[in-house]
Amino acid sequence: MIGDEKTDQSLRRLLKQSRLKAEEVGARVADLETARASTSVLLHRLTEAVRAEEAAAIGDGAANLADLARYLEGAAIKRATIKLTCERLDNEIVVARRQLEDAFIEMKKLEHLLDVSKRVSQRRRNRTELAAIEDSARMRRRG
């Protein structure tokens, strides 16, 4: 029942678990964003390496064109793999951010319930104290 000590204790426990979950999900979002940034850097470096190889092959003439073709095939496969990794990370980031939003919503709900429970408990104590004072006053009047 809202307003009793067991309920408050349970709500505090749930709130603590909810905060821990939010921290874990927040850390996961940060890790995913770091991985995504690293993957983007990797893609950029691959693009630069391909340009450098193309420039070197043009400078060497026709002798290295077969090597360049194999290199470009491998680079295309690697680029496609890196792009798929970027897309997968983007999707995981979206899911993790939704989970983080859900965790914050859950925390806010639990904080609200705990606050309501504390207010109900305080009102109950106030009523009990008032009833005790009124009983004392009645007893004094009686005699």
C-alpha cells in the first residue's frame, strides 16, 4: 500500500536498479558512438589510401595496373564491410538511445511514486498525531 515503509523501501530499491540500468545503457550508447566514430575514421583512411594508390599507379604507368585493380577490388569489399558496420552501429545507437529514454522515464515514474508515497505517509502520521492530540484533549475535558 502506498505510504507504508515496505512500499517506500521497495520503491527505493527499484529506483536504485533503474538508475543503474540507465547508467549501463548510457555507457553502452557512449561505447557505440565511440565505435561509430572510429569506424568513420577507418572509412576516411581507406578512401585516402585508395587515392594514394591510384596516384602511385598513375605515376608508375601501365606496369602496376593489374596490381591496382586487385587493390581496388579489395578496397571496395573493405569499404562495403565498413559501411555495413556503420549502418549496424547507427541502428544499435538508435535502439540504445530509446532504451536510455525508457530508463529515464521509468526513473521519473519511480521518483514520482516514491514522492507520492512519502506524502501519503506524512499525511497519515499527521492524522495519527492529530487524533492523539484530540484524544488527549477529550480525556482532559472528561476529567
